[in-house]
Amino acid sequence: IGDWSSDVCSSDLEHELKETNEGIEVYIHHSAHIPIALKALEEVNGASKEAVIHKIPLGPMTLFFITLCVSLYVLQYLGLQELIYNSLMMSKHYYGIQEINNGQIWRLLTPIFLHSPASLQHPENILHIVFNMMWLYQLGPVIEANEDSKRFVLLVVVIGLVSNYAQYLSSGPAFFGMSGVIYGLLGYLWYLSQFARHKTSYYVSKQLMLFMVVWLLVCFTGWVGNIANTAHVVGLLTGIICG
């Protein structure tokens, strides 16, 4: 396995080795590299040619959150947009959080499940939910598979509450979207990948983190429209602190 690892390192495949009771487990960070890793394994004299590839399943709570967001998005086109917004936004008003003060505490969290509806005038709004769900699909199962669904839900709730309230203090209650939570989950995974990698096997590439930070800065320029920048920043920091 040492010779195999040396061969893989020379081919720039990012990987980790873990010793278990049944042998050595090899973790390949990018699925596209699996065929190359298997070929390298076969070329090592005396190495077992048997390999079992385990793909991370879509966790139940990740699926639930994606389904909820998409369902609410679709319901907007069935004539329920005003009802949904009035029930799930932090407030029906431009200022204050009267409804929350009157006991509707779910409004502290539920804006994360709402997204900008696309229209003939603004077809680009579809990207809001597409990108958020794509990232949730990528990040959520990693945490659910390596920890558990309860921990994943707790992370989403904590990051959502903190980033939502910070955004409210910054701009008022008129905002929504999962982006703050996405940045929080990314921050959580990044921190553990840097400082607890031997315990978690989490991996976040420098390129991905750089891209997300650059995108965060681009959003502050206003070039991409009205963005909940405070939720992004506070969500990222909250995720790191949770990590």
C-alpha cells in the first residue's frame, strides 16, 4: 500500500489512507479520479485487485430540505406566493419583526426555505434556487454520512437562525434564501478539514474555498443584484465556530 500511495501521490491524486480492522481504506477526494486510483492499485505487485466503491448517499434531511425549498418555489407559481411570503418571511412589514414578537418564532428560521421566483422580466432568478440546492446537495450528505442527520439539522438551524438575525439587523426583514446556511456548512467543513482532518476525513479544496470567498466579495459590489451579504458572512463565521 505504501508503493501504491507513492504512485498516487506522483499523479497528484488527492487521497487519504485509513487503517481499519479489515485492512486499509483509501479515500479519493474527487470521484473523477477513482478510475485512475483503481488502475494504480492494479499495477502494484501483490496488492489486492478487489475494490468496493462507496458513494455518499443523499441523506434524508438533505432530501427533506431540498424538497421543501423546491415545493415552496413551485407553489409560488400556483398563486400562493403572497400567502407563503406573508407566512414565512421574518415579517410582512418592511420594518420590525412584530409577528415574531407576538409568538410566531418560526419566522426566525423559515426565510432560508424561500427563494426569488423567476419571471419573464427576471429569468435569471432561477439561479438563486438552482445554485443553493446544488450546494446543499453537495454539502449536506457529507455531514449526514459522516456524523448523523440530527447533527446536520442542528447545524442548519443554528446557522440559519444566527445568519438570519444578523441580516435582519443589517437590512431589515425583507430577505430570504439558503445562501447563508450554504456558506455556514462550507465553513464548518472547511474548518474541520483543516484542523480535525484526521478525525473527520472532510476535505475542502483550496480552489473551492477561494472561489466561494471571491464570490462573496463580488456580491458586495452590487453587480449581481440585491444580495443578503451579511447572512453570507455571518453564516460562514457561524459554521467555522460550530466546527
